[in-house]
Amino acid sequence: MQHRIIVLGAGYTGAVAAGRLARRLHRDDVAITLVNDEPDFVERVRLHQLAVGQGLKPRPLGEMFAGTGVEPRLAKVTGVDVDRKAVAVVDANGDAEELEYDTLVYALGSGWNDQGVPGAAEHAHEIASRPGALRLRDRLADLGAGRPVVVVGGGLTGLEAATEIAEARPDPAVALVTRGGLGDWLSDKGRGHLRKVFGKLDITVHEHAAVTGVEADRVTTADGKDIPAAVTVWTTGFAVHPIARATALEVTDTGLIVVDGTMRSVSHPDVYAVGDAAMAVGPGGKPLRMSCASGIPAAWQAADAIAARLTGGKLPNTPIRYVNQCVSLGRGEGLIQYVTADDRAVNAALTGRLAALYKEVVCKGAAWGVANPTLGLPVRRRRVVREATRTDPAVETSA
Ligand SMILES: Cc1cc2nc3c(=O)[nH]c(=O)nc-3n(C[C@H](O)[C@H](O)[C@H](O)COP(=O)(O)OP(=O)(O)OC[C@H]3O[C@@H](n4cnc5c(N)ncnc54)[C@H](O)[C@@H]3O)c2cc1C
């Protein structure tokens, strides 16, 4: 009997976890299925680029995983029964099916978060998903010269979206609305550079302003100001899909699956969660933020832990830490803000064209790691130990 591993979601973390599991476990002993609702891998970190008309390289999952031992499955996950160990899916023809697992890796990621602000769901555009980015692309393509575009949210995604749109449009009328100050978590150098680039691109910044309403032609802030907006782009963070919350898994108030240091559910040991869908504690006791920067190492950790537990090897014990925040500011400008292990800015930053190149290399590297799931890692396909004889593995001492 093969051990059935189902990975839900073929984004950055699910695809990486599936590929690594295939590299770690003997093919005769496991059946690895990777369920995704899109036929190809979507480079989510480039969706602001897609929104301004740049093309994304097609990466069909079938080609990526051909011959790897991972079976991609095009289907939408509609529910998970963690007590019966079954996943409900609906395929492209609308046919429903149930898939049974022995081990589940939940990596369904996140979508946009309209924070319940009135009018946002109806009038604002999102770039957390490919369909959302494509809708924005069509809208921007139709938009007349000089018509105002407002980006709501001053986090990393908002900064990248505002600069990308301003650079791409010949008639910049782009504004950014942020609750805090522009880049207020960055170092002095980082913040200064950000202001310089925003100035060069002629982006109007509304700081210390909370958007409380969105209409077809404006956004309204808490102090009653109307900001004209022919297009509103909403980037105030991500929210997870409601599927985990509807299960018996232990989740946070916001629906994230609570996991331990090996990314294993604290309530259901057969379930692992990684990426945006998981609540894992990182350095300094702080939750890992929704990012590839920590999601990909978490996926490695989960895959290695699953393999160790199945084969009787040693559990991984590699601390996940942050190194930098890489921000694109259009195609020719960037900002690499170096950070502490727990993601606080230090007084060092790389800026300008070199930073843009650095960010490009990081994005390419992340996509390469996903697109070549079984390369770059030594093959150590170990045999699965039968459940009856399995003991809890020791923790690996070397990082
Ligand atoms: C514009 C933008 C820029 C970003 N820039 C950066 C950056 O520079 N650095 C960084 O670290 N992070 C960045 N992020 C965040 C990063 O993209 C996410 O943290 C990362 O994608 C999370 O990986 P994941 O595998 O958890 O989820 P995802 O990459 O979102 O993958 C989830 C997968 O699950 C699939 N799925 C979802 N629901 C279902 C379902 N019901 N059934 C089947 N399949 C489903 C999706 O199609 C997708 O393939 C950015 C995000 C955006 C939107």
C-alpha cells in the first residue's frame, strides 16, 4: 500500500513542498497528488507587472512535474474533512469527487482582503489573484489619459503596484493612500529612496489616511476627504480562503491553520500547513508574515519533516529567518531593505538599478525553484517505514 500524500495548492509553497517530497521519498512507497484550481503555476509576486500589461511566462504544472513522481490534479478544493481524511474537489467539468489521504499538506494561499470597507468589493480592483490582475489590466488599458488611479494600502504590494502603474502609464495620475507614513517601517535610507522614486514618478501620497468608502469614481477617507479615483486598486493585505475555518482544524481568528515548528497542525498530526494559509511562529516569537520569503523555507521544513516521520529519519530543525525585504519600484528601480531575523529594518539598504536587478534575480530564483521541483537538491529517496514500526524521529541537531 502506498502512503497517499495530497498537497492542496500549487503556488509557491505547495509546489515546492510536493517537489521536495518527491525528492525525499521512494516512488514505490508514496503517491503524491498536487491539487490546484489553475492548470499552471502563477508567479504571484509578479501580478502587479501582469496588471500593467507585462506577460508572465507560462508554466504548465503538467510539464513542470512530468516524470517527477508528483501527479498534478486540476480541480477546485471545496472542503476538507480532517476526521475522515478526505478532500472534496470539483473538476473542470463540474464533477465532484472525494480524495482520501494519509498525509495532507494544505497550501491554498490567500486572496485579497477588502477589510469589509463599503464599496471595496464592488468597485475596487485586486491583484492578489491572476483573474484580478487581468481585470485590472483590461481596465487600465481602457482608461483615458490623465484619469486618476488610486492605490489603497502602503505595504509592500501597494508600493510595488503604485510605482509599476505610474511607470507604465505615460500620463501619471497615480495616488497612494496609506494609513501610516510612506514606508515608515523602513530604514532612513530606504524611506528616503522611496520618497525620491515616488517623487520622480509623480505619485501623490496621502499619508495617515484610512479609506472608509469606495465608489465608482472616488475613495473617501476617515476625515471625510474625497480622492478622485477612476480606478481603485486595493492592496491592504491578504485574507485566507474559508476552507480551513470550516474544518475541525485549530485555526486562528482569521482562519490560519495553527502549526508547530515542523509546520504540522497542532490539532491534527496528519495535516501540515504552509505559506499564507498557516500560522507558524518565527524568530522572536512573531508569526511568520504572508510571503514567499518565509513560505518557501516553511515548505522545505514541512516536506523534510513529513519525510523524516515516514522514514524514521531525523526531523529538520532549521530556524526560518528573514534577511531582506525586496521591493520592485517599477522595472528600473528597486529597494532591498536588510532586516533582522524577525523582519525589522536595519540601517542598510540597497537602492536603484542594482536593487531592481537583485529583486529580478530573487523572483527568477523563486520561480526556478518551483519550475524545477526536483533539481538542485540531492536525491535521497528513502523507504517509508510501515506505520506499526514507526517511532517518533529525533530532531536533527545540525541546521
Ligand atoms: C502583487 C504581489 C506581490 C508580492 N510580492 C512579494 C514579494 O516580493 N516577496 C514575497 O516574499 N512575497 C510577495 N508576495 C506574497 C506572496 O506572493 C505570497 O505570500 C505567496 O504567493 C504565498 O504562497 P502560497 O503557496 O501560500 O500561496 P499561493 O502562491 O497563492 O498559492 C496558492 C495556490 O492554491 C491555489 N488555490 C487556491 N484556492 C484553491 C482551491 N479552492 N482549490 C484548488 N486550488 C486552490 C491557487 O490557484 C494557487 O495556485 C506578493 C503578493 C502579491 C499579490
